[in-house]
Amino acid sequence: MDAIKAGIESMKESQESKKAVNKAEKANDPTVKPSERVDAAFESGKAAMKAQEHSSKAEFHKDKHACS
């Protein structure tokens, strides 16, 4: 069960990482309005934090599975 949880968290991590990259690209695009760039930068940071959280949960479940 822990291996499945680790896989799910890893999948969530990759999705959040992709969101962070897409939002960072929008934040650095000079053709986008400044207010939208600020919002995109904020959302990028938030998605990056969620990706790190899912990464740590995946490692926890992976280690828990390996110890069992």
C-alpha cells in the first residue's frame, strides 16, 4: 500500500512541477499584462511548494515501504 501511495504522490509532484513551470513562463512573458504576470509568479511559487510537499510525502512512503 505504501508503494502505491508513493507512486500517487510522485504523480502529484510531477503535475505540480509542470504547473509551476507553465506559470513561471507566463510570469516572464513580456507580452502579458503586468498584473497577470504578478499573479502567475505567485501561482508558480505556490505550485512549486506543493510539488516539494508531494515529493517529501513520496519519499516518506517509499522509505516506509522499503523498511517493511
